[in-house]
Amino acid sequence: MDTPAPAPRLLDRDTLVMQQITGFMSNDFDILDGTGEQVAGHVSTTGSGVTRFFAGSRSLDVADADGTPLLHVADPPGIGFDRFELSAPDGTPLAELTSRFSIFSTRVSMTMADGAELELRGDPLGLDFTFEMQGTVAARVGRQWAGLSRGFLGHSRYVLAIEPTVPAPLRLAIIGGCIVLDLIRQKKSRST
């Protein structure tokens, strides 16, 4: 009897659809395959309800479809430009992201733990972004219409296309960067 081949892991996929499934006091996402059908992973909001009520989603975990923890995203309180931290489940730092001043677009710098630098650049409408490393595009993400009922509830949907040559640690940081872009969008919408 043949055993079925294991399903591809989250970091083995070049196209991911990040579909927000909750919105009030949490920022949970299902991460779907490129067709938007099969669940490849999850993003879950962590932290106390009181903290989320007053400060929004500041702590999130990313897991593979089987529940294996992959990444922790933190938005520590601070003054000035937004700063975010990405770490492995054991607390090992993976990357730090900092929003940058930009008049007509969103710009975020990402510094990996090994010193590599990425730049996240968004269009003026905040719908399409690129992750660039040394002038080369490593990934693209586009915000898409999530449908009438999901849009009415304020749920977001992002399609993330990662270049096939991008290694797993950088793929994980790019997924974290996509989550950070949504957190920045939410903060901007709350302040206006």
C-alpha cells in the first residue's frame, strides 16, 4: 500500500494567499495555497484581551498547517517610527522591521539577524508592495478585494508571490513582513 506524499509545507510554496478571518481585537489569518483553497498555515493573535482592546494586535504567531510554530511577530510599544520584531518560536531573533518616512507611499526597512537588508516599498494606494534585496525583487504582495461580506467586516486579503530562489529563512521573514504591512495599515486607518 502506497502512503500519500506529505503536503508541501508553508515555506515550500511560492504563492500564498493570506485571508484575514477575524478582525475585532485580533488579526488572525488563514494562509492558503496559491489557488486560495488548501490551508497552508495560520496566523494567530496572542497576548491579553485587555492589551488588544487598548493597543490593538501587538503579538502574533505563524504556524504551519499542522500547527508547527514557525514565527513570532511582535509590535513593541514605542515612540516615533513603528518598529516590529520577528523571532523564531524559541525567541531567537530573525529580523527587525522599521517604518520609514515617506510622503506618498509606505516604506519599511527589514534587517535580518545575519545583517542582510531588505526594503519593503508600497504604492501610493497601499495595495501593492515589493520586498527588495540589493535591488532585486524577492517577493511581491498585493492587497485584493476579499468579497462583500469579508470587506464589510474589514477583513483583508493579500496574495504573496515569492521568487522560487528565495531561501526558507528569508521566506519566513517575508511572510512576517506581510503581516507587518497589515498591522501598519490598521494603525493608519485607526489614526484617521
